[in-house]
Amino acid sequence: MERPASATQPKHTNIGVVGLGIIGRAIAGHLRRKGFSVFVWNRSPRPVPNFVGSPGELAGFCNYIQIFVSDDDALLQTVEQLSEKLTPRHVIFAHSTVAPDSMRAAADVVERRGARFVEACFTGSKGAAEKGELVYYVGGTDEALREARPILEASSKEIMHIGPVGQASAIKVATNMVTAGSIQAAAEALALVQAQGLPLEKFVEAMRVNASYSGTLAMKLPNMLERDFAPHFSVKHMLKDMQIASQIALSHYLDLGVTAAARDQLLEQMQWGHGDDDYSAVLRKYLHEPGMGYPEEPQIQEPLEQSHAEESIAALAGVETPNVEPQEAGLVASPEPVLGFSGTLNATAPAAAPLRRGFLKQLLSRFSSGEE
């Protein structure tokens, strides 16, 4: 897709970058290499050039400010911190993946000060950011996008105008649903291949000539086979995006089964303490190293009446019921959980209980209903 010509942007333009995570840090470095003067701010101070003391101070130095923060609350807090210093000379770029309503709320804060707001969600990971090859899904007014284009071109290979503010966020969440679902399916497929005693490399070879092969699988499958979960896009960020999708679905009465499954497995990885790993770490649940033993399963405290009822039924069935102790909220897991079963998880529940509890609950239900 050929990009339209844009106005020449002076190299001495000051650009502010808020948020020095994987992408923000890469963009700041890339802009400097392109000859821009870059000032930065992050919630935790970093020993980097031109680090300023606050978002307001950043606005004093820079007309253009790119925001790379992790979630809805962080985006809204950042624009509120900027707002007192914003004037009609400012253009604010919001790059976070957030709910469309949060993006529109951030735009409202900025535009009330007479500044321009550009929704600029992106696709591409650490490598794409470092190479200046991100793809931006953008939203905003024609005037704001005209002024923003030279800044976005400095770190992108394509800029796609989606529509008014909020619509690009919806597209970004939707594309991430496909990405998360694809890796979840790949993890399950690898488990099946291993269970059949086949070399995992044969699955990768077969997928390369399959119509379902994608850029995501090309990038992730080799690392998954190596159990290399160095973060390019983290579990915690992909989980946040799947939770946004689930919230939108709930408000529109949509049943998103694949998204719910991907969300639950990402949540389980968070509970095992792997939130900062790459989201492809969902493989840990399904694939184990050959010869490894099964890890000890975490247990949860059942309600008192339920536990007593299960003990009674277990005695009738001749099953020994273990003594379940209450656990603390933070669970520490074995690094390589293996193929297992779990139901839908919520944000506060620990990892799934052992499979035998599901059997006992079914037995309890039958006794209660009079079934034999």
C-alpha cells in the first residue's frame, strides 16, 4: 500500500515519549537514530538521555507526545497529568491497547485543552519497533492525522486510517483475539502431537505448507519448541486485551468461546507467576519436557459444607479424600505444568483444583438429585 506524501518534518522537532517498556524504549531509540530530539518520562526513573521529571515538564519541551503505557487507567492518568500544560500547539498520540470508551475519554481530556488527539494503536513486536516497521491503526480528525503522519512514518511501514477515535482500538482488540486464539490452538496441537509420540518438528514442517500458517506462527513456533518465552508481547498484556474483548462481548451479548478459552489460559499463566513472559508461554500448560515428572498440583479451600459432603460421598465411594489446606493468594508453580483440564477462571481464583474434585462434585450432584 503506497503511503501518501506528507509534509517535511524538521529534524529538530522535539518528540516526547511516555512509557519506556519494550515498545516505548525501542521507539525512543529509533527516533533518536532518525535525528529527532527525544525527551522521555517513565513512572520509574531510568538512566537515559533527556529523562524529565513529570509529564507536564515533557509537554513544556515537546509539541508531539507519544504515550506507550500499559492499560486504560495508565492512559487516562497520563493525559490528566499532561492536561494542565496542553495548548493548541500539542499533538498527543495514544498507542495503548485499551477499551474504545477509554480511548474516547482520553481524547476528550486532550481536546478540551485545544490540543489534537491521535489514536495510534499498532501491530508489531519488539523487532518491528526497533526496525521502524510497525503498522499503525489510527483514528482521529483529518487535521490531526495530517500533522501526525510524519511522526508515525518515522517508526512504521504502514499507516491505516480506521475512522473516528475509538474505532482503531476495536480493530486492534479484534486482531489480538485472532493472535491469542492462534497461539492457544498451536499449544493444544503440539500437546496432541507429543501425546502421539511424534516429533514436534514434523508439526512445524506440516504447518508451513498449510493454509492456516501465519506470520504469528512463523515467529512463535520455533521459540515455543525451544521453550523460549523471552517477552516480545507479554502474558499480562495479552490477558488485558482478552479481558477487554470479553467486556465488549458481554455488553453486546456475544458468546466468544475461543477468546474466553485463550483468556483463561493466559490468566492461569499469570497465577503461576509468568505474567512477564511472552504470551506463547501458554504452551507450558500443555507441553512437558520428556522424562519430567508431574508437578504437584495447587489446591484450593472448599466451603466447609461442601468439603464435609464430599468426605461423606468419598467414604461411600471408597475414595480417600485429601485434607485441603487454605492457600495464600500468590501461588508458586513448578516451571513446567503439563497437559491438564481446567474450567473458566476468574480474576481472583487460584489455579484449577485436581481432577478428582470434579468427579466428586458430579457424584454429589447425583446423590442430591436422587440419580443412581
